[in-house]
Amino acid sequence: MAEDVKADELVDQLRDSFNQKLREEIKDLPAHQALQLADALALVQLDLLAGLRVRYRQAVPIDAEGIAESWRRGLSIVEVCQAHKISRATAYRHHPNKKARRAKTG
């Protein structure tokens, strides 16, 4: 299920995110100026969205053990991705050899 919120409900979160990113990227920027810029950017974003509803897709649950089992059965990367409807990166993230390697080094 997707989360559905009004854009103006996210303005504080957006302002905080802008502020944090500005302070990370521009080291010499004083905190009060970063907050002023973040506030201006948040207002621009709010004007742009102007009462629109923002939808967030819910994260698809991933069956890590099922993906690893597909690898163990010898399926190719394409077959693993299609069978579990996942990206290549996700398929490789749950490869059984990767977990074994982490166990040896970790």
C-alpha cells in the first residue's frame, strides 16, 4: 500500500533535509544562512507542488532466502531477477557466496 500525504505536511521534513545537505556540502556556510536557504528552497518546492498529493510506493518485501536458494539451484542472473522480480544489484546482494565471504572476513 502506498503512503499518501499532502505536500505541505512534509515541508518541515523537507526543510530539515535541505538544511542538512547544505551544511554538508558547503562547509563555510553559517548555520543560520543554511537554514534560511533551506527555508527558501522548501517554500519553492511547496509552491511547485501547490497542494498536490505525494505518493510513496511501499517497499517490496524481498525473500532473501528464496533468492539465495535460486542461486544454489544454478539459475542465471536473468532467471533469478525474473523469478523474484528484483534488480540485478538485489540479486547479487543476496548471493550465497557473498554471505560466506562476509562470514570468513567478518
